[in-house]
Amino acid sequence: MAAGTARCPGLAVRLTMQQESAYITCPYCWETIEILVDPSEPAQQYVEDCSVCCHPIELSVSVAPGGDIAVEAHSDDD
Ligand SMILES: [Zn+2]
């Protein structure tokens, strides 16, 4: 009889699509809004509509190796 079936620790800590919250200031209405960032991508650029004023905000997201997320928000017209 096998003494205990060892489970692969890599499978036990299975990562799902995890998203981190980040807060930015909308360049149009200056409200602080929450966005969701996928920390598995170290550098991302995309456009997300402000949840307050609905203007499209250009977001530059960078994720440091330690997991720190930095987000820059720009207005679409500059
Ligand atoms: Zn806004």
C-alpha cells in the first residue's frame, strides 16, 4: 500500500484568472474610479470608459515583478 498519495503542489495552488483592483483619476471628470487589471500582463494599454462620465480613458498599465500595479490615465484627445 502506498504511503500517502502526494499531490502536486503546483496543481493545488491552481491560479485562476485573477484580476486586481486599481484606482485612477478620470482625466475628464476627475472622479476616482476603480478598474480591474490582469496582473499576468506586465504592460498593457487599452481604453476603458469612465464609469462616471462615460468618456473613453486611455490606460497604460505596468505591473512590476513584485506585483505592484501602476496605472496612468490619459484623455483620448491629447
Ligand atoms: Zn469621468
